Amino acid sequence: MPNTVKARLIKLQGITIFVLFFGVSALEAFQTRNRIRAASWLAIGAVFLIADNLRKTP
């Protein structure tokens, strides 16, 4: 498997984990009407997403 395909699969796995973990946590916070917790989950998720995109892939 070429390196570019492996890099794309790894990136896709990271995005999937991001959506599952932070999405479910944020959704739970919104459902319980805890706006501060929801905002903090979204902020933490945004920081991790930005950091992941800034990281250089080999």
C-alpha cells in the first residue's frame, strides 16, 4: 500500500475518533442544557482539530 494511502487512512481514523468522542460529548452536554460544558467540549475539540491539521505528515 503506498504511503499516501496509509497517511489518508490514518487521517480518516483520527477524524472518526474526533467526531465520535467530541461529538457525543458535545451532544450530551447540549441535551442536558449544560451550555458551559458544551462550549468547553467544542473548544477542546477545535484545538485538537487545529493541532492535528498543523502537524506535518511524513
